[in-house]
Amino acid sequence: MGASRGPRLSGMQKQVLALYRGFLRAARSKSPEDRHRIESFVSAEFRRNSKLVDRKNFLYIEYLLRRGKKQLEQISSPATLGLSSLNLRFSENQKP
């Protein structure tokens, strides 16, 4: 690989990107239908959290990373055939 061109990433940013790439890799091992569903869900969740979560809220970001790693382990398992999700809605006053 050549020299990096983007800004330097913090350790936590690198963990988030590694988690995202891990989900995309895990999705490759599933059926095409499940792969598309997993990729869409993961992309939407990461985008949603990037907009809702304050970048300086390290405790919450670490919590999301731990939760994401557990979900990645479950999706990576060959025994996992599909994807289901739980939708939680927050009111305007309530933010994660």
C-alpha cells in the first residue's frame, strides 16, 4: 500500500471502520438476499449513528463498538442464516 492521503484517524475511528469492514466481510458468506439485507442494514445503522452520536461521547461510542462486535460474532457464525432487527424510535427530546 502507498502513502495515506486522508486525515489521520484516531484509534477509535480505526475500530469503527474495522467493525464496518468486518460486517461487510461477514455478509459475503451469506446468501445474496441476506447479503444485501445485511449490507443495507449495517450501512443505515452506521450512518444513523454517525449523525446522532456526538463524536466526543466516548463512553457511548465504546458501548456501540462492544455491541457491534457481539452482533458481528453472531452474524459471522455459520449457524446464523438470516438477519432480524429491532427498531427503536427515540422522541425528539431523547437522544442515545
